Amino acid sequence: MQADQSTVRTLGPAAVPGVLPDAFSDLSLRQLLSFRAVADEGSFHAAADVLGYTQSAVSQHVAALEASLGVRLFDRGRGRRTVALTEAGAVLLRHVDPIADRLQAARADLQAYARGETGTLRVGVYQSVGARALPAIIGRFGREWPGVDVRLTEVLSDEGGLALVAAGTLDLAFGVLPFAPGPFEGVELLRDPFVLVAARDSPLAGLPGPPSLELIAEQKLIGFRSCRSTRWSEERLRETGREPEFVFRSEDNGIVQAMAAAGLGVALVPLLAVDTSDPGVCVVPTDLEPRRIALAWHRDRYRTPAMLAFVAIAREVCATLADELGMGHPGA
């Protein structure tokens, strides 16, 4: 790809920091994307690989951008292969990031529009939803929309999926309401109650009703590392005046449940994350507010017929699952 032919003037002592020439209309998207790639990758060489440009082209883009703005955006130490953002570069990056993300989303939008009822639908999912709800959704969608290739991306948390939706990398992502700030819309699918998972012979199994928050906070607890809902439940326990003691954390549902079965502690987890058929544990309901599972999309993007169908199927499948497990859902 050819480099921009913009004239590059040398930045030297005459450049006055904080006084920018009126040259923003001369900036090109190619310059801004090259700048962001260098900032993300830490070197011109790595940025060139990511963008598919030559290294000299990336260097010219950034140099032309610096010349237009009248500030130096990177510190380039002698003998160093990597570069670092200057303070001015950090300021510019905050504005360039959303511009680049919107361009990526626009590209994905136009590609989706052109595909119609064929092509690829990209969906982000995390473990508990993936294990319990997703197989039935995918199976039904595949039968009704055989021309659409569903590509799944597993994320550690719903926040990770939302970030990929904002960037245009995913079309849809399962998440938890309320969504993190961003360009998101969505639909609630079901309400997933928090439960305690303990060894089969735990005294908790004989309680006449849900344990109090104070009793839960006294337990040696097991939980997840990255789950936003787990962090929320911890905050509720702190309201008792006691700091919850977590003796083990994992991102794997099976490991969390196995440690609870072994008596290491009591797992405080959403019901969807539990294998209720496991004879080695008891599952104890709690009065904690359930997490609200939802499906999210970018509010400014075109939603294809396939996306709309996937959302409709997800709502129906999750309503059935909620009824089977005794959960709440919007249509109940």
C-alpha cells in the first residue's frame, strides 16, 4: 500500500507545545489508524505487520500527523526498537480510539448488509451461558438459518464481550444487566439466582430456608475471578460489616464445584454455573438478587435479519430453560 504523499515538516525547537496549527482538516484516517497501531503495538515494525503496510509507510503517516498537529506524539529513543507515547500522544489516543472503533463497526455493518441471509454471525459468550443455554440456541438457529455461519468467541466476563461489540468485532454478546457504559442495547433473557454449593454433608443442607447474608459472609468461600456478578455479590456481603473470605477462585465452573464438593469451602455462584446433577454437592438457594442475563448489540449498527432471528430464538430458548430450572424471566 502506498504511503501518504503529505509534506512532512521537521519538528524542532520552533514547535511550540500547546499551540496547534489549524490543520485538523488535513488529517487522514490512514494517519490516525497508523498512529493508533503504533501506540497499541509499541513499535513501528509491529504496527506495520498489523496493518499490512510497510514500516516506512507507517513512519511517514505518523510523521505527517505530528507535522500537521505541531506536537511530537512518540518518544523515539536511540537504539530502541520500541517507542512510547508522549503526553500529547496520550491525549490524542483518547480521541482516536472511538474513531477507529466506529470505522471498524461501520465496515462490519456494510459487510453484514451486503450478506443478507448468508455470511457470518459473530457471538460472544461466557462459560455458564455457553454450557446451559447456548447449545439449544445454536441447534435451533442452525436449522432455521442454515446459510449463516455462527462464529463463537468465549470471553472471561460479560465486560470482555461488550468491549468486542463496541469495537465491531462481535455482532452480539451475552452479558449481564445493567450493561457497562457504552453504545449498547439489548434484551433481558432470564434471571439467574445466586446459590451456595457445598459438600453433600454440609450443615447448610439442613437449613429450613435461605441462609442470611451474615451466615454466608462467615463461610470460607469459593468463587470466580473475573465475573462481574460475583463482584456484586461480594459487595452485598460486605454490607454485613464482614469482609468475605475467599479461599479459592477459578474461572472454571467444574473446578469451582469440585472444590466445594471436596469441602474446601462453599461456592457462591449463579445457578447456571452449577451442575445440579452432581451427587457430591448440595445446592442451597439464597436471597441475593439474581443476575439478569441479557443479549447485547451495538445500538448504532444495522441489525441483519439473522441477528434479529438469533435474538428471538435466544429469548424463546431461555424462557423454556428458566421455566425448567424455576428461574424468573421477563415473560413470566
